[in-house]
Amino acid sequence: QVQLVESGGGLVQPGGSLRLSCAASGRISFSVYTMNWYRQAPGKQRELVAAVTPGDTTSYADSVKGRFTISRDTANKRVYLQMNSLKPDDTATYYCNSHHTLLGGTWGQGTQVTVSS
């Protein structure tokens, strides 16, 4: 059974930084999955924030481009989201997700990020 566990969320002031981590465990061929970070704010739909493919191609939502960086450590089955210049609008629960067109995917439980002074 595959599990994704996020960590690194918390309370940060506007302009601050946080680094989210997602650790995968279980029977997963981590290297073949696209790994994604989503977020969901209260009353809003879940949105894709950043993605990294098995070939390390990255993509970002327009709202976070230039501020967030996604990376993966395939050997250790981890994916990271470095978040800089945080804004109150970044406040949300952040979810790690694995995706493969044929194999499906898994969601983590989420980690809360609150940006407030």
C-alpha cells in the first residue's frame, strides 16, 4: 500500500519562506510517477500548484511562478516544495499527489500553511 506523508507546514509571516516535504512509502515505483503539489483554501476548489515529471520537467501555476520551486529526490522517494515570498493568498492546505496515466495515483493527508502577520 502506497502512502504519501507531507510535512513542513506552519504559520509564517508575509514575505517569509517554508519548505514542504512529501515522503512516499510502500510499493511504489516512485521514478515513474509525476509528483504534484495541490492546495485548497477554505471555500475554494483544490488547485494544482506545481508538478515535476519523471524527467524532472517542472510546471507551476501562474500565481506561484518565480516564488515556488518543486524538486524531487527519486532515490529517497521524496518531493519538495520550496515556497518563498509567501502571501496571505497562499494560505491553504497543501497536498502531495502522485500520478501516472496507467497506474493511477495517491493523495497525502495534507499539511496546513498559514500566511499571516
